[in-house]
Amino acid sequence: MRTSYDSDAELDQITTGDLELDDRHSLRRVAGLSTELTDVTEVEYRQLRLERVVLVGVWTEGTATDADNSMAELAALSETAGSQVLEGLVQRRQRPDPATFIGRGKVDEVRDVVVATGADTVICDGELSPSQLRNLEQKVKVKVVDRTALILDIFAQHAKSKEGKAQVELAQLEYLLPRLRGWGETLSRQAGGAGGGAGGGVGLRGPGETKLEIDRRRIRTRIARLRREIKAMRTIRNTKRAGRQRNAVPAVAIAGYTNAGKSSLLNRLTGAGVLVEDALFATLDPTTRRAEATDGRTYTLSDTVGFVRHLPHQIVEAFRSTLEEVADADLVVHVVDGAHADPEEQVRAVREVLAEVNADKLPELLVVNKVDTADEETLLRLKRAWPEAVFVSAHSGRGIDELRAAIETRLPRPRVELEVLVPYDRGDLVARVHRRGQVLSARHTDGGTELRVRVDEQLAAELRAL
């Protein structure tokens, strides 16, 4: 239910993020209602109904703890998508079964659990091939969803900007295209032709395309259009980025695992007021805010989409233009959830995605967040493993000053150092030096302000021309 605000003073304190969170909670799914769409050209051609679900995983490597952590993450993803998790099953195998993912014997067990619990969906912890998806649905008699489709569904719920929605729709359609099949007779029925049977007749004969072929063609057309739209949006984003680079404004990107507290950290550092929610993939649209160092230099801080273990490649490709914000940064602030069961695995998964967008060679500052809820033994282990990391709590503010100082020391320094006399009527130049460079010393004289500064080459040329 939408929150009401009693007074104007209370309303003035509400941030944009608060309003977004309020709006999101007012649109939670209602159990038992079908949200299936019939028009293939819409975003969610086969909208997911995730009310009562059974989770199924295949444990192929690692320890039992790793398998449990993976299933716990799948449960969190399922709940974020709006479902109720009833049961979880894990099978130990050398590799997933090529026909049914979990093997013939386990399929019968899953079917028994579905019947006993009254579940309407089975979610598998992996990406299923079209044949695995079809075979499993035929045997368990309810809808089967894989991990990739689940993540795409969460992205579809949380995208709010035009670019974010286009990126999510592109990822969904590229995932759907090879899996489109005859769900019911309508998709396999011929559109006409000689001897068209029940669907043919005078005036109805056509090229003989099946409904399935028509839908595939529509999806390909829509994909091509979305790619053109995203390419145009990328041009706009590149123009803005080029403007920041031309003005020599250092860029800091906040990256990390989903729900590690990146948005909370951005709010704490800049007062941005962006949406904060204890849910996976709460933030999809990047937010950039300006911050100021103690020596007067300005820099930008950008919040980015969260990563996750085995992030679907469709998402990485569709969000590539957004993730390029990280690749073009001068510093990556890598946020880790210190209260998570396996922070080291989170770091490995994030670095894997950073490598896909060529951001793995950038300077990195590890920030362990949520230290107020993490146990001391875990924190001691992480301090030994990552001695250069900064330990903070975005919730309580603990360690934030140390984090600001660590970011400032890692910001790129302007390359040109010079001494110059700036006339008093050129106060604009002095202000730009403070914003873009570093003032090492300043002395006021009769002819103007004597400055010893460190600035970028473009600004140095303007100062030398005085």
C-alpha cells in the first residue's frame, strides 16, 4: 500500500529513492493472478508467474557449503521476483543431465514434491537448453524456469529508464528466440496455403508460415530495432562521458555484487538520495553524482548495476553501454558484502564480469561494507586476505571518512606543475584550477594571485597564455 505523508515538512525530507521504493512496493505481485501476455512484440511474451516455487540445483563441483550458498542465492532471487519458495532440492552429479538437467530419477522426485506442495513453478539453478526446458516441463507437468530467465524477470520489474527498459527487453528477446516453441496449437498452426484445413479457405490462403515462424520473425525485427535504439543512446552517453574527460574530471565507478550496498554507499558519500532496497538488482539505471575532495578537486561517483555469479551473457551484452561507465573510470570502488556467507566468491564473480567489459586492469579499491552486521571472525579473515581494503558501514557511517580519504589518494593527479600569476579579474581561472587541478600554494600580490599548481595540459596552456 502506498505510504501517505502527514506534513509538508515530512514530505520535503523524502528523497527520489524513497518515492521509487514506495512505488515499487505498491506494485508487488498478487499470488494467483496470471500476468501472461499474448502479443509477442511486447517485452514479456511469456510473462513469468512465480508464486509458489520449488528450487532444483545440480552440485557438480566445490563443497557442500558452496552448493548451499548457491541455492540460498537462488532462493533470494526467487523471492525478489515475487515468489514463495516452498522446497529446495540438490543433486550431486559430475555434470548436468543433457536431457533433463537433473536426471531421470530426480525428475520423478521433483514431480512428487510439486504435487505434495502444490507448486506451480520449478526453478533450476543453471541455464537450461531448449530441449532440457521442454523435457522437464513435460515430465513435472508445471512451468519450468531457469536461473537466466529468473534474473531477466527481476531486471524487467526493476528497469525504469528508457535505456534500462530497452536493454532488458533486448536481453529477454535474445534469450527467448532459441527457446520459442509451440506452446499450444496456436503457435504451430499454419497461416494458410493450399489445403490449409481448418485455418484455410477462400480469402485466407497465405504463404504457409506457421505462427511459430511469424513470431520468430517479429522477435528478430524487434531485436534489430532495439539494437538501433540502444546504439543511439550509447552515442549520447559517450558524448556526456567525453565532456567529463575533456574537462579532466576524474571518474570513480562503484561496482560490486548485487545487494552489497553500492547505492547506500553512494547516498552516504554524496547525499544522492537514490533508491535503496534490501533486494537483489534493486538498481539497474546508473546514477552519477559530483563529489568534492578536501583539496577542492571535483570528481564523479557512478553507481552501477550489480553483478551476480554466472551473470547471464545476454545481460552483459545488453548492458554493455552501461557497464562501459566502469571501463572508462579512473578508479573502481569494488564494494563487498562483509556479512555475506562467501565474500571471496562475490569478489571473484565481480572481477569475472569486469574482465568481460575490459575493466579488470583499472585501479581497484576494495571496500568491505556492512561491517556492523558481519561477525568478527569473518572480518579478521578478510583483513588478512585484503590488507589494503577499507572496512565501512554505509548504514551507520562507520569508516566513511577513511573511505573518502582512500578514494582521494587514488584519484589521478594532474600531470603539469607550474607557477603562474593570475590577475584578479580572472577569478574564473582560479576557480577552474580548484575544480580541475590541485593548488600547491597561493599568495596574493599587488598584480594578482601567485599560484603554484598542478593541472592538466589543456588548463596549463590557458594559464601559460596569461
